[in-house]
Amino acid sequence: MLELSQNGIDDDFVYVSADVNGLKYVNDTFGHLAGDELLSGATLCMKNGFGPYGSVYRVGGDEFAALINADEKTFADIMKNVHSIMDNWKGQSVDKLSVSIGYASHREFPDMTIEELNKTADKLMYVAKAEYYKSHDRRRN
């Protein structure tokens, strides 16, 4: 990110913040090996979906960031593909994967720094996570 801050942000830059839903439930119910499988699945899905357009990083326990370069239409297609990949993922111990995603594009917020895009994407990810948990019990995934 330091390089992006120093060299300027491309017009098609998108900061993606993602957080795996239900990891605590999986760890508590099926064990940490199942939780590891869920994290590995999320990593694989995001690398397959976002990877061709940028880089994916695990930034915390169940938190990820992707730094993408794509115009609006391409990014919309990327998001559809990422959701499709995740919807079709099945593990041996865990049969589904859900990830809350927020993103902020330089095109949408041209005056923001990379750090501000990060914070905005993170806030939007937490909005998505709150929406997810409106229809899913945290104790039951």
C-alpha cells in the first residue's frame, strides 16, 4: 500500500474488504480443522475470483483484502464470479461458505487516499456483515 500511496492511485483501483461469516460457529461446532478448511476455502475462492485482476491478502484471522484494477463493468462481473465461486464451494467438514464483502473504488471516491478507501471498504463490509446476520443466527452460522 505504501507504493500506491507514493505513486498515486489508478482510476480503476478498487479496495475490497472481506470477512468470513460464521467462522466462530464452525470452530466451536465442528472444530478448528473445519475452521481452517473454511478459511482455506475462502482464500481459494477469493484468489480464483479476484486474483486475475489484482492481489488478495489475508489481513487478520478471518479478514481479507483485495487490491483490484478493473473498470466498473469488469468489477461487477468479478463480483458476480466471486459470489458464484463461493456459492459453489463445498468442503469436507463444512458444506457452505459465506463472506461479507465491502469495497470502495477510486472512481467513486476520487479524493480519498488509499487508507481512506481501506476504511470505507471496511465500513461497507461491516454493513454487509450486519445484513447477513439479520437473517442468520450468529450461534448457528
